[in-house]
Amino acid sequence: MRPLGPAAAISSALLAGVGYASTLQPPVLPLIVRNPYLSTWLGNAREEPWHKWPMFWTGTEIGFGILASLPDTNEVFPLLGRPHDSLSDDAKHYSISYPKYNGAKYDASTTNLSYSLPPPGKASGADDLEITLSFLSPVTPTSTLRQSIPAAYLTVYVKGSFDVTIYIDVNGQWVSGDRNNVIEWGLTQQEAVGTTKALKTWSVKRQTEQLLTEVRDQAEWGQLHFTGPADVRHEAGTSAILRQRFARTGTLQNEIDQSFRGIMDEEPVFAFSKAFKLGTSSSSSTSKGDSHSDSALFTITHIQNPVVQYASARGLTFMRPLWQSWFADDDKVIQFHYGDFESANALASNYSEQLRVDAYKSGSTNYVDIVALSARQAMGATSFSGTPENPLLFLKEISSNGNTQTVDVIFPAFPFFLYTNPRWGAYLLEPLIEHQLSGQYPNNYSMHDLGAHFPNLTGHADGRDEYMPVEECGDMLIMGLQLVNSMTYNTDIEAQSIWSTVGERSEHTNEDEKPFALTNLGVHNGIAHIDDTWGGGAKGVKQAKQWLEGSYELWKKWTGYLVEFSLEPHNQLCTDDFAGWLALQTNLALKGIIGIKAFSEFADLLDRTGDAENYRNISETYITKWEEFGISRDGTHAKLAYDWYGSWTTLYSLYADAVLCFHPSITNQSSELSSTADVFLSGNHKDQKPLKPGKGSNGRSPIAKDFIPSHIYKIQSSWYGAVMQKYGLPLDSRHLYTKSDWQFEAAAVASKKVRSEILDRVALWLNETVTDRAFTDLYNTEGDGGFPNPYFFARPVVGGHFAFLTLERACSGKAADAFRFLDEE
């Protein structure tokens, strides 16, 4: 088992994550981002955090205010949001001052905001007091249980030689998108449990919840739980009254306003205050000279049950949260999550540090920041559900239209899941496969999505979902083979994700158990609830076969559709539907043809020899015709459409050929060597070779030749360098806008020079763009780098930014090596 490394030893006494300086300054940063409904962002990340309220991913303000008070001077300092709007500039008993903002640092799980407060007059020789607000939404690839909990941490760290009190409040905007809705609230004081200290928890919800309903994309059901240590002061009441009283007195009254009312009706807020006695030796933490440090931990949890309704094989079902399989009630999961900070922080820090190392090696410091910004956003569109026997992961197509489980949104996000935890990718595909196997979708191609709007995954019994038949069939088959490849590796170093190799190496022996069950959690490096290993060796081959056997005819049906319609696609949409309908799309056709090739690998794994040979031959015939149809007459680039002369396109479907190991000039060497059936006493003479090659340890016959010729990669790489714009590579010749996910997939299979150019230009855009939402994947490559309309933001497709990292671990770690020829002059 792979150890978690030095990051696992990080103590909760240290700042959560972020051991390096962030170089890029995006317009928006994640604060509390766990799922489509617990998604709070810093919307003015290039300014001081007190200039605007934090926002929901839509841009709607969220009530989340933080103040600091110095009891020695009665100065009040805003830290987050605009709670100081409730204060008076000419009050007699306090004054409003502003801290020095030292900026933000971030990694894949953490955003840290740091401030300095000047010393009071009587301590004028002292150093400034340092405050860090550390927001941790942990990405824990070795612990699905932890990832499934809809909660995040806020740690307040202070260091200095004089006293300070911190005030934090939240309001009802966390639980409804309609400010007029009436909310109710209460405070629970939980006794210490084991190593978990006593806690205080505010609980807030709509007085009349509306199950599975949204207003402006916010959930109208579920409860917010805001938790702090038992020694904090608390108060619920009108926002202005509480903030003014805190400014005057530096404390709260431990009272609760019981007058339930509308969210903005004398705005009720739910507050904690924590006094840090740094000016005396009684500080609870270590000291250096006269300077003391201390911290306080808070958590924010948004609990919903059900999380979605889903048209499963047994019918329309209210789906409970996955975490509920381990925790009987809300209090238990809140207590566990609070007490688990040290372990969650260690696991998240391990992931962030490994990601930093891999991204720097793969690209640059710019790439480190880009993937760090993308990780929480990719996970923030998902909600875990099901049971340990059958875990599921539901996804919302955030901002573009709200569809559920959209195949061509999961597809571009998939590199993140393959790098981080492939089992989560399997949990994303399972709802689509189960639904279609049950006969609830009438078409002979893959469905586009599981429902018109999240959280209602009610399917499309009439078959009238968005029309992208070649797109969705190709996407499903490619993702399916990516999952199979992620399971069928030999040694730990060959695994698609290094975190796949952590955990118990339990054998998959129960034939009645689902191949992706989560029933063998264990302990690793002293941390409980760690997933067992994902695939590997004979276990992985067995899991892959079991998965495909149960759904083989469905995959074959989709492949049959591609055989009929992918070589010359009729007028239809592709994933870039904002660009409109188009016939004979070159990139779309390539995706479909690769899908056919992928299915031949399924058949080969399951010893369906006839199917394997048939679909392999068809795909090879098609790829030859595709090159004839799709490449320009002068042989310099791919056309946007076969019949659109003078056009060009970003041929991002090349990435699938590479990551699926269909370019075996280098990538199948280990497979060939591991197959002893091809090596014999004759010296491997061509006339003495067996008629049928032996299978490798991955359960499949070695791929003998490159599927897409190398020169296609080379001409595209050269072309990208020629058509690059200020902020990156445009999607195609029709417009100057681009898709960041496809840029990274194209760059992954281009020369190092082109890869560096794309990285640098995306980084420049991130620093300069006027977009004011979470990382958009669709933007203009010229001008101010703004939204082209439609407005895409906070979407999980930024998982495509992990394309470099996923490719470098694919094919036993040899996939990227196969394209070194692109760097030759």
C-alpha cells in the first residue's frame, strides 16, 4: 500500500494546507464548496474580502460575515462580507477600522485569507496581530465516506501579543433562493463524545420545506448547520442589532430570538463570537516571546434527505445521502465531521501536495494553480448517494442548463476523476447505465441526460432529450474503457491514480456483490474509513469483466449506432451545442470511431472474439476514411466539417486515442513483454508466431499498431501554434471563443512548445479576465476575455484541466512518452 506521505502528519495546529504561494489571481475563489447547494465563493478575489458579500455560484449574495474586535481600543475590523454596513461610522462606543489584507493562498482543498491588525496604542511597539481565515473543503481521494459528507471547515488562526475577538454570522440565504421565505432556527449544545469536544450548533431551515425544488438554483429543502466549540458565545437576532452590540461590547449575549420570520424581515442572523486572550500567558497555544497563537474551528454543513429523486431500475426513488449509511442521524455526522478535522486535513493536504508536485512536473507553476482551482469546482457539482453496496454519484450541469447526469458534461470532467479517484467516475456512470438497462429510455443510442433539471432525475421516457446521439455514444464508450483501463493494472506504479493503490487489498470474491461496492473500508496510517484499493492485478480484471458482463448488450447497442452513423454524422449537435447544429463534424466523427474501437476492447476482454475482430476491423476501416474526409487538401490541419473547406477545428478527440492506449508505439511495450505466449524458442520468427496473440495481464490482447497515425498529431500541433490568440486556442474557425477543457485536452497531445503556450495564455486570461463568476470554461480569447454568451461558470467540466496529469499516468505511465516525437524539430 502506498503511504500517504509527509502531509499525513500535518497537525490541526498548523494552517490547513497551502504550503506554497499561489501565483495566479483569479476573479473568484472557492470558500465552502461541496455540492450544487453548498457552494459559497469569494466573488471579489482580486479585492479585499470585505468589499462584497460572498456569493452562491450563481452570483447571488450569501449572508456570511466576519468581524474582528480589539477590546483594548474598541476598534472593529471587517474581514469577510459587508457586516460593517450595519455599523455606524460615528458611533460613540466603537470605531470602524480596516485591516491590512495580505492576500489569498489556495490549493486543491483550501483557501486561506490573511490579514494584519495594528497594535493598540498601549502596545505600540508590538508586532501586528495576524489573522488567517482558512476555508477547507477537503478533497479526499482515499476516503469516499469523507468526500460524501456535505460539510466544510472554517478555521480562524490568530497570532499576536494583544487580545482579539472574532465574530461570525450566517443568515437564511444559505437555505433558500427566495428572500421572502420564512425560516426557523434553533441551537443545539452537544456534549463531548470520545475525542470530540463539546459543541454548539445553529440549525436553520425553511419553515415549510419544498422537497426537490429549487429557486434560482438554490435548494428549497434541507437544513444548514453552523457549528463551533462549546466555549464560543452565541446569539440569534436581527443582524444590525447583533453586529452593533458586538462592536460596542466585543461579545454576544447567549440569547435566541424566537420570532421566526422571513429571510430579510429584520434579517435574522445566527452568530458565534470567540475571544482570543493573546495578551496574557493564559493563551492555550504555544508562544514565542510575547507573541501567542491560537485557533478556533467551525464547520458548515448542509444536510438534505433525499438528495435527489432518481428513475432507477425499481422505479422513481427518493435517494438518501451516502453518508447516512454510516451515521444514523444529523448530530452524529456533524460530530464526526467536526472531530475528524485532523484526519480530513491530512488526507486533503496529501492530495494537494501530490497534485502540486505532479502539476509542476507536467506543466509549470501556472498549471499548479489552474488544477488547484479546478478540483473543488469539479466535485462541487456532485452529490453522493446510494449505499455502500451500490454507491452512486449524481451530477448537476451547473449554470448551462441544470440537466442531471449529462453525459457530455461528465465526459470532459472525467480526467479529474481518473487522476483523483476512478471509482467516483464509475459512480457517475452507474445511474445512466442502470436506468437504460431497465428499459426506461426508448432510443437505440445513449441518452443525453437523466433529467431536464437537477435534482429530478426522472429520465426521458419519450426519448426527447437533447439530440446528441453520436456524441453521447462515443462519450460513454470512451469513458467505459477508461474505467476498465483504470482497474486493469499490475503494479502500484502503473495505476491510473496513485490513490487507487491505498487501502486494503481485499479480493473481489463475492459474485453477488456489485463490482464497485464500498463495503471494505479500513485503516491506513492510523486514519479510519479508508477505501480499499481500486482494481489491480487479477482483482481488477475480474471487476472489469463483472461490470461489462452485466451491461454488454447496452454497450453493443450504442456501438451499433456508431457503426451506422459516426463516419458521416448527419446534422446534429455535439457537446459544444452553443455553436449550433452541423453535419459531417470532423471531431465528432473521430469521437464516434474511437468509441467503436473502444467497444472492440470490451469484447476482447470478455473473450467475445467475433465481436472484437468485427468492431476492430470496422474502426480501422473508418479511421482511414475519416482521414480522407476530414483533413484539409493541403494536409495541414483537420477541417471543422468534411465539406467546409477553409475551416479548422480543435481536434480534441485525439486525446481519447492517446489516453486509451491506442497509440502503442511505446505504450504497449510492457503488455507485450508480459504476454509469454508471443515469445518462444524460434526467436519469435514471423513464420512461427501463433495465429492468435496471447493476452496480457490486463486480460486483453496487446494493441499491435497505432490507431490514429502519428502525423495527424503532428499537423494539429503545428496548426494550434499558428492560430493561437491572446488568451488561448479558439475552439474552431467560426468564433474567437474557446473552451478551456478542450484546450487542455488538445495541449496534452501537442508539442511541449504548444502546451506551454496554451498554459501561459490561459494563465494570462485567468489574471486579466473580466468574468465575475467561478472559473468559466467558455470565454473570448481576445478583448477583455469575457463571456461570449452563453454564460458558463462553476461547471464541473474544468475537470478537463487535469488532462495532462491523466495522460501521464495512463497506459502504465507510458502514454505521454508516446508523443515525444511531437517535440522533434
